Amino acid sequence: VARFESVPGSAVNGALNYSATVAKPIRGAVVEILDAANNAVLATTATDAAGAYSAAFATAGGITRAIVRVKAQMVRNGTPQWNFSVRDNTSADALYVLDSAAVELTAATLTRNLLAGSGWTGAAYTQPRAAAPFAILDAVYQAHAATLGAAPNQVWPPLIVFWSVNNVPTDGNPALGQIGTSYYDGPDGTGTHRLYILGAANTDSDEYDTHVVVHEWGHYFQGAVSRDDSFGGPHGANDRLDMTVAFSEGWGNAWSGIALADPVYRDSVGQGQASGFAFSVAVPVAQPGWYREGTVQYVLWQINQLTGFTPIWGAMTGGVRTGEAATSIFSFAVALKALVPSQTTAIDTLLAGQGISGTDAFGGGEGGG
């Protein structure tokens, strides 16, 4: 079994609670058995949903010791298809791995369990933060798993999640860790999509802020199978935003709650990751409107409670993606109601209760912000 140490965040203020650290399974990850003498691959397999793995290989040719290597990578070829990995943008994009000590091949059947530690020793990170890439991979695992019921045969474009202890909230050169914030960066020239995740201890690190990672995966979702017309920029739950920005960020927040089956979004910051913030996407904002991400996240959460995720998938990958209107709560609502006409009244009532009255995908008839 391969596991990683997971540090939960407070539902009150987002702060990490190291005293509640638990070992969780590393799920869906590539596992290689290597010849300890030369790193030649003897067998390849993957962990299951319990973090368990097994592999058989021949010891002919004088192989006497082996290493178990767990990669921070999930791969499946064919249909469905995915290739999600966690890499170090400050070290030539190296893939994170967890290696066992060399195993003496003294019996026909051997067991080797692995545990990636958090590196936290009571007051600070004084040991390697080996668990962090696997915590991020597990967030990706959960986000992807949440789509399987609606789209079990989806072919996903490759995704690299870049994380490093050097990733700081300073804008500049990502190869030096100057990423500014955790964010989605779209596909590169090879069609590989990218996320960048903060790792700056005592300032802002997001590896255990699972909702943050899944929020960014939600933007990958938009870029990979839907559409996002947002131009980005600063945003907050109660800000008056362009409708495309409000929808994009509200979608990311709502998606994190939907995928994790947990409406409370958490984000830790500060010395010892001992502060931060938390909010529930299941609670409406005080002054709702189509221009608030807080309203969008609430509406999307409630719609998931009403219809389940499959119609949401259909709207996001259908009318939202292909329609003429810019992406917004209006284009989403029109696409959704076309898929579940029996829920039209309930959806319109929900929208009206949040001050949204647009009658078409463009927001026709809607009042000002």
C-alpha cells in the first residue's frame, strides 16, 4: 500500500490542523518496480482506490534488489483517457516520485508499503515535504472521479500541475517559483494544460488546500471540455464583476464543493499555515446578482442538489461551449433548461431568488449591476 500524510483545514478559518494529520491512500498513481542496480523498469502497475498495488516480475539475469517507485502521475490510455501529473517547475519540470529503500529479493513474495510524509515536525517543515505532490494528485483524482458518472468515456487532454516549495506569491518567472498565485494557465504548444500551485510555507501554500486545487482543476475542465470567456483579474465573492468573470470564478468555487461533496471552501495562509479563510458555497451572499461570483457559486451548488451533475456536464460541454453568447450564468441557465425542461420552473425560481432575471443566453431583460 502507498499512502501520504494529509493535513486537514479548518472549516472555520481555513487554517491547517497538523495535529489531525492522517495517512490517506495514494490513488490511481503509476507504480514502477526498478532494478536497484541500474533503475531498469522491471514492472509497471498502478495503485487502486485503497492505495494498494501489486506487480510480478522475473529475477533472471542476476537481479537481487528492487526499488518501488510511486509516481505523482495518473495515466490511462485509450478510451477513457487521461494523463495527470505533478511536477516541479523550479527543477526542469521534474516529476515527483516516492521511492522505497532497495528491497532484497529474498523470497518469491514480498511486501513493501510506502508513506510520503508531510515534513512537518511540530512547529515547522524540517523534513522533505514528500506528501505535498501526492496531496495535490489526490485532489486531481477526486475532481476527475466526480466527472466519471456523467462522462465515463471522456478523453482528457494532458494536464501538468506545477508545484514547488519555491512557488511564492510574487509575479515573475515561474521557473524560479514566481507564480503570483495558484492558477490555471491553459494549454501549451503541445496541447498540455497547466496548473500552478503555491508552496510557500509560512506565507501561502496550497497543497493541502484541496478546494483551491479542485477550483483550479475546474478551470482546466472549462479549458479542456467547455469554454471560458473570462479575462481574469482580481475577484471576490461580493465584488461586482463582468459576467464572464463572475461565472468562471463562481464555477470554480461551486465545482470544488460539488467534486469534494463538501460546500465549505478552505484556504490556509500565514505563519505556520495557522490562518486563512473559509466560506460555504451553499450559503447565498447578502446582496446577490449575476455579477457576483458568490451568487453564481450558490446557484450552481443548488442546481447540483436539484438535478445532479449529469445535466450540468451536458450544459457546460454543450450550450455553454458552443453557444454564441459569452460564458455566463445566463448562457449556462439556457443550456441547462434545454436539457432538463421539467426543472425549468424550479431553476427560474432559484435564479429569481438570487436577483437574476435575464431571459436569454445574453442576459436580455436583465437589470444593471
